[in-house]
Amino acid sequence: MSNSATVAKFTWDDMPKERVTNRIDRRIVCGESTMVAHVYLEKGAVVPEHSHHNEQLAYILKGRLRLPDLDIIEPFTT
């Protein structure tokens, strides 16, 4: 049996940030049908309305995020 899959290693800190707006930066790794992103939002940043054909998951490392029609989301602390 032959396995022709290719494995790639990415290190977030070695990847340059891409400027999206004057208050939003990101780093992205894309596969054929999957995307993983680190998104950096400065205080007061507004993410433009957009959509994706696949599900999106997010976790917050620091700060807080306000989503329309939802409460403020903050990092989990113990």
C-alpha cells in the first residue's frame, strides 16, 4: 500500500502576519478543504460581515469579543 500524503510543518511565530484592516491581522494555514487561522484583533476592531462554506470554530486567548445578538465572550479562566 502506498501513501502519497505530504506532511507540512508550520510554526505560527515563524509566519508573517497578514494585515487585513488597520486593526486586524492574521496568520493562515490552508489545506484542500480546511483552514486554520490565528486572528489578531486590536481593541475596537470590527470584523466585516462575511461567510464561509464550512463550519468555523474560534477560541479566545486574550481579551474579549462581542458578537451580534450574543453576550460578550471572554477567555475561560480557572
